[in-house]
Amino acid sequence: MSGLDGISVLMTRPGAAGEQLAVALERCGATAIRAPLFTITAFAPTDAARVAERTAALAAAELFIFISRNAVEYGLPALKAHGVALSARQVVAVGPGTAAMLKA
């Protein structure tokens, strides 16, 4: 008998992170009900003026805060694509997983 036997958990998190959590819960005896409620995708504006405006704002920023691994996965390539280097800026990560992904 495990600490989570008889417990059902509704899993709304999408993708691999949600699946990893579901498997971990099942290993502890819970029933994971997989029902992703959203998807995580990269932002890709099609309006050239908006892209230029946002790129200028990013270029002027002194501090970048990454709040999740998804923010790193999608945000970092977008920053690089727009020529924004983080080496001369202050970078903050919320949580050890996000920090590890940024270091990688």
C-alpha cells in the first residue's frame, strides 16, 4: 500500500511535463486522469510593426525573468532570433528546473 492509493488526480498540464508528473503519481499509487486543458506554443506575431516594436523593447531590457522551463524553451530561441544576447544582462530564473535549463 502506498501513500496515494485510492487518490485520483486530474492532470491538466500538457506535454512531457504533465506525463512525467502523471507517471510519478501512478508510481506512488494514485490514479492519474490525463486531461490537458491548454497547449504551450511559441509566440509568433505576423505583424512586422509589432515584431519590430517588441524587438526594440527586448533590446533595451536590462533584466530577464524566466518563470518556467517553457519560458526558457520558447523564449530563449526567440530572443536569440532577434539578436538579443543575455550575456550582458541580469537573468533570473524562478525555480531550480528553470535555472538548470537556462544554464544548459
